[in-house]
Amino acid sequence: MICIGLEGTAEKTGVGIVDSDGTILASKGKALIPGKGGIHPREAAEHHAKNLVHLIKQSLKESGLTIEDVDLVAFSRGPGLGPALRTVATAARSLALLLKVPLIGVNHCIGHIEIGRLTTCCQDPLTLYVSGGNTQVIAFDAGRYQVFGETLDIAIGNCLDQFARRVGLGHPGGPRIEELAWKSDNYLKLPYTVKGMDLSFSGLLTAAIRQFESGATLEDVCFSLQETAFSMLVEVTERALAHSKKSEVLLVGGVAANKRLREMLDIMTQDHYADFFMPEMKYCGDNGAMIAWLGMLMHQHGIKQNISNSKVIQRYRTDEVDLPWMEKSSQKLQLPPEMMAKGAEANIYADQYLGEDVLSKKRISKSYRIKEIDLYLRKKRTRKEVKLLGESKRCGIITPLVYHVDEEKTTIIMENVKGSNVKELFSEETKLDISQIRAISNNIGVNIARLHNCGIIHGDLTTSNIILRNNENCQEADVVFIDFGLGKNSNLVEDKGVDLLVFKKAISSIHHDISQDCFISILNGYQEADDYKQIVAKIEEIERRGRYTS
């Protein structure tokens, strides 16, 4: 069987041809390079209309096929620029009608992942997808690709392109910024914004532009912008890796062209005993082959469409698509025997202190980050964690006892809390019934309300960072909060809403089957919070800021 795929979500027109065995027979593309400014949707649509027929002919010639050999037509249904999507969809419908073959619209983001899996032979990876319009950390669970983390404002590629335009580097900005960044090692401090497994680039972009306008050399600003942005990206990927326990990491999207980003991800995955994969560059950016292959997968697994339901979806979410061909791998990260746990920030070891069994939490140096960013973050987060562990106790929250802090070595000696990790309790293996899960979740919500009423934001609420002690009775068990490294003091409704949204997304990504019951129960317990109604409304408002949410 032969499938032709048409890609046109943004400025790149792509055509690819694959067969049912996954052999890529052709992949041709042409990018729109604007004379000035960014990509205009109408200009992108005109570019696709102008180039599609020629690229189809080129692809057929490369594959050695004729148009009559095509058995299936696939196209990018979204997400993307409306006029561009509609132009390509119209071409795909016309081609399918002409050939009297099936038509199938696919999710562009999933196309990137599937061409990555096909060409690298990885099985069940944690994926970092970085492009002009997308920044997502994605992993398979419960029948779909779940979004573990994403940008809360602009995408990384958009951030780099906007900066490049403002300082006169032209479009696309990423390659030029990378070129200038290699000429400097002088770091200028810029905002570093990580919220659990989500991140934000708008403040970083503004600060970088201001540094340049204040007289800093362009090389220094490019170096600092790139190091800060990529450290944030790798950190949220690292957090998702520690939470999901996947054994593979896949990098896809146009920004994967950056050598420094690839280097940083490779270092991080080695440090976590995982394997790093990346497709050939011609399959990292937008291309028709990824659309053709995803269309082939969907068709082979019984997913049918017709002309009447082939409408484009401009805000097509990655986590809205069922994946009947995917299976969750049983292979998990394997840690050295002396290490009890490895989080995104620290290694945990069993230790002894004054005759007590304790845990030694060591915020180890991250060799993927430059020392100026690394040391600043490790010291700041160590100080903040110790401070908030103590403050939380005064609010009636149970946290581990701290025995000793070594700020220079960024190490905390703390109580080894005996209990059950909530992530493990909520796993399928424990077989808790839904009433027990609701009771635990309600109890957690009560305790988060106490934290927030004291003006404490945890910053990284996940089921991995909560332990249940004395949990014979789920409703009355002791809820123990750990890992306040991303925490802060704040009474802002916005910060409390973000804290809960981080938790909601963490639950959805790893406990998808029970996530709705779980989070509703958390909010039921959270009703004791000051400004409860405003905070719940704020969660929904912040959620709508995410990419492709309606």
C-alpha cells in the first residue's frame, strides 16, 4: 500500500510518500522565507498553493511511482495556521477524490513523534517536541500521548525568531543565534522560569531584548538566551523523565537542528541511564513523510475518515488522539543499587546521622548546564527547600525533619519518612478502589489548602512528591509533602492556581484513567482555601493559555 502525505501547517510545504512497511520512498519540501517580519498566515497559504503540485510531481519522480500507484492520501489536519491548513486540506481532498482513494487527516505533532519512532527504532520514548509553534514534553500512557509539560506562552522557536527579528538577525532566527552563541562564553543573568513540568519564555525574551538594547554584545546575549532557554527545556524533560520512568528520550521538531540543545539532552539522558534518540535532520522539521506515515498507521489500525469529516482543527491537541497501534513498554529506568531514587534535581541515598536512619538529598551538578546557571539554581533551591519545609510545619503540614544542611555541597540530611508514595498507591498494581482514591485525594486537597492559606506555593506538586503515612484509613492518613525546591512564598491567586494546575497536569499525564475523579476530589478538599472560588476560576483561565486549548 502507498500513502502520500501533504504537510502545510505553517511556512513549510512538504510532500512525502511511504509504503505500508514504513519505507520512506520520497520526501520533498520548500520553506517560505519572508523578506521581513514573521510568517503571515495568508502568505503561507499562497506558498502552499504555489508549490504543492510541483512537490507532488518531484516526490513521485523520486519514488519511481505514478500518481495512479497512490492508495491513500494523508494531510495535516492541525494544529497550525488556519489559511495554510485549509489550503493543504483542499488539495488533499481534491487528490483523494481524483484518485478515488481514502483520505485521512492527521495530527501534526504526533506525526513528528511517529516519524521519529520509525526512523530511530525507539519504542516508547519520552519526547521533547520543539519547533516554531510548539514546545511540549510528551509520553504515551492510557492509549494516548499525554502532555507532561508545555510552554505556557510562546514556543521556543517563536521566542528565538522574535528575538532575532528585534535585533536584526532576520528569519529564521535559530541558526543565526546558534552561530553567534558559539562565539561567547560570557553569561548574562536572565529569567529562568520553570513551573513543575511547564515553562515560560515570554519574560526571558523581553529580558534578552533589554540586555541587547542596554549595550550588551549580541554574541553575549545570544549565548545567554540559548543557554537559559535550553537549560529550561532540558530540565522539564528531566522532570518528566524522573516522573514517567521512561527509558528512552526522543528529540523532534525544527529546533532539534541546534547542536547545543542536542548535546545537553544527550548528557542529561546519560546521567539518568536512559537512551537518547533523534531522527535525521530532514525528518526533524516539518515534512510530508511524517504525515504519510502517520496516515498509514491510522489507516492500518482501522481509523477511517471521509470528505465530510475532514475539517481542519486549528487547535488540534496532541492528547486528543487515540493511538491503537501504541503499546506501553515494560522497560523502565534502572538505577545503581546504592541510589534509592533519582529525581530531576537530586539523588537520594540512604544514610546515617547521629544514629538515625536518614536520607541524604544531594543536588548534584548538572553537567548539561553552564556553571553560572547550575550553581545558582542548586544553591537557591536548597535554601528555599529547607526554609519552606520548616515554614510548612508551622502551618500544620507534615514535612520531613531536616537534620543538617550543607549549602556549599547543596546537600540536605533529612528524615526518612516511612510510608507509601502516592504515585505508587495510585498505580494499577495497588488495586485501590475509586472510593479510596477519592478519600486520599480529598485529604491531599485539604492539606494543599493549608499550605496556600499560609502563603506557601509548593511549585512541583506531583504524586511523586507526596507520601502517605499511617495509611490504613485513607481519609485520616498523614499527608507528607516533600521536595519544595521550586517553591516560594506568595499569596497571589495566580500562583495558587498555577500550583494546582501543575498538579492536575501531572496527575493527568501519569494517572490518566483516574485523573478526573482524583482532581475533583482534590478540589473538594481544597474548599477550605481562602479565595477558593477565585483560585478555581484562575485554574481554568491559566489552562486556556496553553497551546491549542479552547
